[in-house]
Amino acid sequence: MTDAEEKRADALFHALADSTRRDILRRVLAGEHSVSALARSYDMSFAAVQKHVAVLERAGLVSKRRSGRESLASGEVEAVRSVALLLGDFEAVWRGRISQIDELLASPE
């Protein structure tokens, strides 16, 4: 993995490490939401929700656009797919290790 790919993976996993951000991502993947509407869904300040959205945006999981005075957030499906691919790579390594263990256990020695 290149340095840029490593930094991208770090940003993705950092963004997904927080349960509030994962919930925000679920909501905006289902449909576009204003940041103010999102903020009403949580027991925290508007500024705190705005910061969570910014982390998701920096990771490329969310994009924002302006509509008048509102900031609208949408989920980025391709970024979610890239997370799935990364996890798939980890799973392939894990399955390879399990296969090696199975072979060792099956050997007559």
C-alpha cells in the first residue's frame, strides 16, 4: 500500500471509529440531510455535529453542498465501497492464515 493509500485508510477508519459518525453516515447514505436537521437528532451542540460531519467529509465519506443558508450532507457510496475493499483485503490475509493453521493441524508430524 502506498503512503497516500495508508493515509486514506487512516482517515476512513478514524472517521468510522465513532458511533455518532457511523450513525450520521447511515442517515446521509439513506438520503441527503441538512446539517441542522442532523444536529436535532443528537444530544449535542450543532457545532459538535458539524465537527463530526467535517471528519466524515475529510475522509471522503460525506460530501456537502450549499442550498441557500443550509448545508446539505450526502453519503458517498464509492468511499463506503473502498472501506469494504480494505476490509476484504484484511479478511483475505486472515483466511490465508487460517488455511495455514489448518494445513499444520492436518500434517502427520
